[in-house]
Amino acid sequence: QVQLQESGPGLVKPSETLSLTCTVSGGSISSYYWSWIRQPPGKGLEWIGYIYYSGSTTYNPSLKNRVTMSVDTSKNQFSLNLSSVTAADTAVYYCARVPPSVAPGPDALEIWGQGTMVTVSS
Amino acid sequence: DIQMTQSPSTLSASVGDRVTITCRASQNINRWLAWYQQKPGKAPNLLIYEASSLQSGVPSRFSGSGSGTEFTLTISSLQPDDFATYYCQQYNSSPWTFGQGTKVEIK
């Protein structure tokens, strides 16, 4: 079955760039949307954005100026970069698969990775 | 942004109870609503998509209904494995937004 695994540094310094990769196994990255979501400790879920396998992106405007997503179909991976991080970016970061819906566009967050904790601290 | 408001925030119930959680959207989201279950230290798990479609592998005691701005998640007979936090999420328009969560606790 399809599995997603996040990877990247668990500690990032303030003002630096947080970089995470999600590796997709058991299925192809093609024909799907791929999303990032985060959850600060003890709090709710915040959607960061998604990328289509073709490379088109949609980002949360609250993070738009700091977020970049990319996809590498040859490696079955997609990535998140979040620049100029502060302590407010400390969270568990999840990647997720999003199937296309019957209407044009993405459907719900169907399959999630286990999440990776990223702490922003000097 | 579309605001999603869940009620109640906490729910105390017993095994076998019928449980209903409500999610209200600040504007019309048609049927583009999902429900997720999250247990401590785990990723959320998709239960319901498009307001009422049961995700494959999810027990049939879970059901969803609604359209427009008001939606419900119902657990017909609460099981021990169902004690968790539940989130609704709209994907009608960007940015996608989540409700604040409903924690289902043992009474």
C-alpha cells in the first residue's frame, strides 16, 4: 500500500530555511496532488499548501511569501521549503496525498505520513 | 478565509453511545468537506470525504451528512477505539481550513 515518509532536520535556527522531503513508496507520484500540513504542539491543524505532480502549486496566503514546494517524479518525492522561520513555525509537519476530485481540482487529504517534529530554536 | 467552527469542543460519552459532532462553515462550501480522526502522537486519518462518502476501510458506524454551511459527523455506536480528536476540513476554496477539533472522551 502507498506510504509517505517525511524527512529533514529536526532543529532549525531562527531566520533560516526549513527544508523537508516526503518520499512516496508503494505507488506513483503521478496523477495526484501532494500536500503539506502542520500542527504546533498541543494545537490544531494548519494547511500549508499543495503541489500537483506536474509542478503547479497552491499555497496558504498566510505563508505564501515564505513557502516553496517542488516535486521530483524521478525520485517519487516532493519537498517543502519554508524560509525565515521563527519559533511560531515549530510544529509537527505532515505530508499527505490528495486524489483528484470528480470536479476539477483536489479532493481530501487521503493518505498521511507519520509526521516529523521540527523545532525552531537557536 | 473560510472559518470552520466545530461543536462541541469536548464531548464525554460512553461505549455504545450515539455521538454527533457539528461543523459550521462561515460561507457555502457545497459538499467539499472532510472529517478526520486523530489519536495522540499519530497523524490524522481520513474518515469521510465530500461530506458523506465513507473512506475505504473506515467502519460503517461513522457517517457524515450536510451541505452548504452545516455538517455533521455521527458515530452510531461509540467503540473504545473511537476515543480521539475529530477535525472537519473544507477544501472548497484556498486556503483549506480546519475546525478547531472535538475531543471525544470517556465518560
